Amino acid sequence: MLEPRIFNFSTANEIIDNAEKILESFKTDIVVCIRGANLSIEDQHLVAQKLGDVFGWAPNSSEPSGEQYVESHKRLENKESLSGDEVFLNWHMEHVEYDQTNFPIIAGIWNMLTFTTDSENGKTYFYDTANLYNNLSDKDKDFLSRCDCTWSDYLREDPYVSQVVQTHWLTGEKVIRLNLNERSTIPGNLYNFDNRKPTEDERNYFVGLRDFLVKTIQESTQDRIIHKWQQGDLLIPDLFKGAHAATGGFSSEQREFVGIWARPTNWTARVILES
């Protein structure tokens, strides 16, 4: 079991003054926690902007508007009946479909405003898909680097298509980007191989690899990063390479955070040809 890197900064200005230190940790640790931040939502936006100047994301000082949302998982009632070690919010990567249709979500700035349950409850799990890629054989790395996958979503008739292996926007690492959303056909099938229609053997090989990757993310505890929340935590996860899930044992009134999405300031999606 791994844990996020924790910094103890108690004001927005202290966080901003240490932005370079936070950046260096973010590059290697995938998740950074600012413990005891206790930020107002206004200060959270300020921190997101100032970090954006250093990290190279939007929001930043030139593009100050950040996409804010509130998360208490009210729609998922099963969280209360499960334990703090049982996943109620399934493993997923954040809106992989945006890679082709919009600017992708590359990081989060999550401000835990309310946390009144035990720290063993409501944990957030992370898995680094750059490590997942690096642990593959050269043959499988090469194969996946040629793959575009497709999946369906009940909110949309047309299927999505995305590139399975992509280059990280900050570190230059190769990362695996698979849709793992619980509302979709998980996580999709081979659409193109080397920009052409795949053979049946290639489709089957992809399915085998896909199932192995999903099982590794879901079941490998050795490389799992576990964040145990405290009220006032400011969490900064890398959502471009960070698959994540959440555990139960709490009610919506006991755990609520305000999130801000970070997106790249420049993004050019690779054109995926119709197979």
C-alpha cells in the first residue's frame, strides 16, 4: 500500500509560495495532499489559478475561470451499506472521451469541506497507469501503442473512440488511457489497429490485454495509492494517468468536497481514422 505525498501548509499563500515543490512531487507521486489547508472556495480557486501558472494548466492567471463541482455521491446510495474497504464508486478514468472531443481533464483540485466520518471510511484509491504501461512486455507496449478503442455510453447513441496509449502532458511518460466508467461498456473494444480495421486475432488479443489491465487496476494492492481523508485536506491528483475509485462507510452528509477540473492550455487530439 502506498500513500500520497503530504505537505502541511495552512494558508493559500503558503501553498502558492511552495508551488514549485508541489509540482516536483506531483510529477513523481501522482497524488499530492495539502493537509490542514482548510481553504474557502474563493481561496481554492486562487490556488488552482496560481498552481496553473506553474504547472501549465488552466485555470491560471490568464484563464482564471475554473470548472467547479460539488461531490458528495448522493446518487450512489450503496456507499452507506458498504465498509470503508469496499469500493462503491467503481474504478474509472476521468472522461476519457474528452481526449477526442474536448480538452481532457488532466488534474483535480479537490477541497474536502466536510469530513465527519472515520478516516478509514470514504477512502480514495489511485493507480498510476504510467507504471501499468511500464510493467508490460515490449511486445504488449508496442501492440497497445497501435490501438484505438471504442466504447458506448448510455447517455449517447454514437460510440466514443480514443487512443489507448498517450504521452503525458507534463512528464512525457507513456500512459494508458482506458474508459473504465461504470456507466459504459467497460472498457471497450478494439476499433483501429495501426490506423486500419483490425483482424480478428488482433481484436481477441486486445480483449485479453484489456481484461488483464482492468483486473490489475482493480485488484493489485501492492501499487495502489490510498488516501485517507481528513477535513480540510486539499488533494491534487494527476487525473491524466490516475485511475481512481472510492470506498464506502459514510453518508452524503459526512463527506463532501468541492472540485475544480484542470485542463491543458494547449491540446491537439490525434485524428482517428474511420476503420
